[in-house]
Amino acid sequence: MSKAEYQDLLQAGVHFGHMRKKWNPKMRQYIFAERKGVHIIDLNRTLECLDEAANAMRAIAKSGRKILFVATKKQARDIITDAAKSVNMPYVTERWLGGMMTNFATIRRSVKKMQNIDNMLADNSLTSITKKERLSLQREKQKLERVLGGVSNLNRTPAAMFVVDITHEHLAVTEALKLGIRTVAMVDTNSDPSLVDFPIPANDDASKSVSIITAVIVDAIKQGLEERKKAKAELEAAQ
């Protein structure tokens, strides 16, 4: 499992927090200093927390359970979408629908509806719908796919969430807390780190910062998946 180096985090701007007037006092333990009214995150603490979070992600992936990636901020969407896809994990990068986890049965019905529309449109032998109706179905499918496409293969609530910016994604974090879903998150100086199981103090606004932290998490998940695959192969060989 690869580990980020202090210099790498520095170059990615992971240490830049928010203006002091926006800070959350609960982040005090992760703040190194203040420069021109801006809080500077202690990267040594970031490295410690990132290592703990990565180990937790590796263990969850090794167990075969799902990890949901959540980031709806524009600068993080593509990074998180690509990261989740690289390890075949679900993701939400467009909009968090209220009840997405706490009312999961309803979300599954919407996903099923999306899949049924997809099957209808793929059936070239279907002649009972007009061009106007087909166009309407295509638009509805695109709308559902934009919001729910990332969770279409999620059949049950995930074991964990990886979240970028818990203040922005407060609905997701609240639902995770209610359901006991473990949370790993990038937490900036304006957020409350006590809301998540594994806070990673880091700049959650800059794309470079999001990229470097996410890369470590993804690498840990890949290792966990590889360990699971290896253990399964050894078990089959022993039988």
C-alpha cells in the first residue's frame, strides 16, 4: 500500500485551510499555525490520519463489503467518479437525494425503474410506443442515470463511505451516522471532525489535494481487494 509523503502533500496544497473566522474549534488539534488570517493544517497529523483511514478502507475492501464514494462539489466530481470506478465501488457525485441511505428501498425502486426504461429502449422489437413517448423515456432515463447511475449496482447499504467535504455533504454524513455506516472523510478547518470515524485533515476545495488523498484511499482499497482475491484462491486450492 503506497503512502503519501509530506512533500507531496505540501506541493498539492493539502495544508491550506479556511480563513480563521470560518474555523471550527474542534479542528484545533489538526491546525499547525495561522498565516495571514488563514489556518494551516498540520501535515504530520494528516499523514497519521490518512494512514489510519487507509488501513480501515483496506480491511473493509478485503471483507468484500462496499464503500460508497461521495463528492458533489464540482472540483471533486470527476476525481471521485474515476476513483470509484477504478475499484468498482458505488459513488454519488451529482446530488445527494434525501433518504438515499435511510430510505434505501425507495432508491432501489427508482434504480429498478431506470433499468426497466433502459430495457424498453433497448428492445428494438417494441413498436407500441410512439417516437414522442420514446423521447420522453430517454429523457427520464438520463435524469435518473445522472443521479442514480453510480449506485445502480448497490443492492444494500454500504459498509463505509468516503466523503469529500463533510460540511457540504452533511446530509450523507447524517444518514451514515443514523445507520452506523463507517465514515472516512477529508475534513477541512471549517468542519467538525467528530462527526466521522476517520477524519483526514486536509484542504477539501483544491482538486490537487482531493486527488492525492483519494489516490491513497483507492490504493488501499485495491490492496484489500487483492488480498481478498488471494485468500479466496488459496482457500480453493486447499479444498
